[in-house]
Amino acid sequence: MGSIMVLGDSLAYYDETGGLAADDPRIWPNLVGEHLGHDVELFARIGWTSRDVWWALTQDPRVWAALPRADVLVLAYGGMDSLPSPMPTAIREQIRYLRPAALRQRVRDAYGWLQPRLSPLGWPMALPPRVSIDYFEKVRSAVAHLRPDLPIVVCLPSTHDSPYYGHAHPGRVPLTTAITRWAGEHSIPVTTAFYDVTAAAYDDVDAVMNPDGIHWSRAVHAQIADIVAPVVQAALTRP
């Protein structure tokens, strides 16, 4: 049996309690697999941008092993690309390496104070849309070279309501527009499930979501799976 291969970020495996195992039956990729009777190969990590996904595709031998067996590839990342990033991503990611520990904590605290206050400016983003699209295209081109027959589906980025980002997400629309244009150029089907379901959940005062305002609840995972599954099914049966 083939599989549904998903390249994603932490939204693929976090619920209201935190991170779950890749084979947990309650996360949306596995719910889609259950709907369609397919195994799922999930490759995702917290904080992954489209650049990190490209690195995984080119450097992770588990991805290399999964790709030949895949029946469809779902690109379920990009939300991190569009988040405001007051400090350039490359510099921010080096905070963990600072020594001594007291200095590292002071820098992290300063960044935590600045981020929600500067986020409404919307600039700089973790990755500008043109850079994100470059990585999306690198992924598509590499996969097409190895598996020209492999159908691809794109899940457009979600939104958030996070105090860590000042409840602001001005970069989502430019990135969504860019990804939609790119997908259209290559006849790749897209789904807006991530945004549609999460935006409704954040507007619902009774909805249960992760306290960080970024990750989803199990109920949202189930709703997203119900919408994504038919899109993946259509891609599987597309001539």
C-alpha cells in the first residue's frame, strides 16, 4: 500500500495539550489517512518554515525512503513563514547557543518582550513571500524530478490569535496570495481549510484551542480532516 506523505510544521501534530506522536490517530493527517484508507508518512517539526522543509527534503534519509512509496504529497506548511519576526530568523535561532545560561535567558526575555509589541508592524516576517515561494518551488521541482507522476496538494496557511505575536498576523494574506498564484501556475489544488476552520474557532468564545493561540484543538483537527480529505481524494484520482 502507498501512503499520504505530509510535509508540515507543528500544526500537524499539536493539540490543545501540546505535541502528540506522529502516529496519534487524533491529528488531522492521520484522520485524513483513516478517511481514505491510506497510511500516512508525516514529516514535521515545531517552527518549521518552508526553508526547513526544503532542508528536510534534501537532507533527511527518512524522507528519501518515503517519497518513492507516496501516492500523494500534501504541503502543509508556510504558517511560520508569515509570522512577524522582529529579529531576523537566522539570528533568533542562535539564541539557544548563547553562553553562559544567564546571558541566554536575558536575551530570550528581551526578545519575548519585544516580539508582541513589534509584531503589529508585520515586518520583518520570518520569510518574505518571494523567499517562501522560492522554497515551495524548489520542493515541487525536486519532487517532480524524482516522481513526475506524484500528485501534490497545498494547504494554505492558517491564522492565529496569539499574545506572543501581539494578536497580529498581517503577513498571512500576502503569503497566501503568493502561494495561491504559484499553485495555479503549476495546476496544484489548494485548500483553505486551515484558515477557514481556525478563524472560525478563534471567533468562537466557547471553542477550545491551545492556550498559545497558535495550535489547534482535537476538534479543529477533526474539522480540518473532513475538509482536506476530499481534496486529497480528488488528487489521488485525478487522471
